[in-house]
Amino acid sequence: MKIKIGDNLPSSELFYLDENNEVTKINILTLCKNNKTIILGMPGAFTKTCSALHLPGFIKNYDLALKKGVEKIICIAVNDPNVMKAWGKSQNAGDKILMLGDPFCQFTKAIGAEVDKFEKGLGVRSNRYTMLVENELVKIFEEEAETASCKLSAAESFLKII
């Protein structure tokens, strides 16, 4: 299945570290129920384009997203929750972006965003995308043709079309 505008998000478990540094499981549907959410799909924490453009752009433009009615921003990458927390801390994401791990590619595969990066030593990863979800329904979905690209999915581009 390749998710598209008008589709409901699939039920899927993601992971994060809570305030006590305990691994916590949460369903994406719980996070996207009765609100307007931006989901950032990234190939991996600490990778070049993710760390230089995609994530920092949404941290920098957080207030603009709020002005457009967005209630939360979620970053999902094919990493474990420990790595996601460390990456969020290194990027000063603070409370602006919820950093979630998809270590088993459950959500990534459920939306059809998985890409084979074995030749680069990365295994199966997520393609780069940004989506706007309102009450579990995909309203806008911008996916890059290549994971190294961050044009359609960049905060500056994406927030213009909301």
C-alpha cells in the first residue's frame, strides 16, 4: 500500500523515551486523533540531509506551523528510541518535535515509504516525506524522489501549501 491524500493512517506502533528514559510504545493513531499534525518521515537520525535541512527547518519554523493550526509535529525515522532522543537533543528539538523511532519499519512499510539502502550500508530505511494529517486523515503528502533531496518536504516549501 502506498499512502495517498484522503487515506486514513494505518494503525502502527512507534517508540520513544519518556521523561524517565523508559522505552514507551505509542500508536500513531493515538497521536493524530482529533488534531492537525505534521509527520516528518526521515531516512535516519544524524544523516546528512535530515540533520542539515529537514529536521532543523521544522524546528526553525515551528511557530509558523502553529500559526497555521498545526498542533504537533512528529519526526519518524527507522532508528531506535534512544537514537531518536539523542538526535532530537543534538538538534535542540525540545518540546517542538516529538522524536519517534520506527525500528522495525512497521509504520514505514504500512504507508509504503520503505526504500532499500543496503548498498549504502543502511538497510531498509524510510523515504523522505512530510505529511499533514487531520484527525488521522492524510490531507497533504509530499514525498521526495530521492532521500538525499529535501525540497518538497522542506519546512519552507511545505508550510506554504498548508
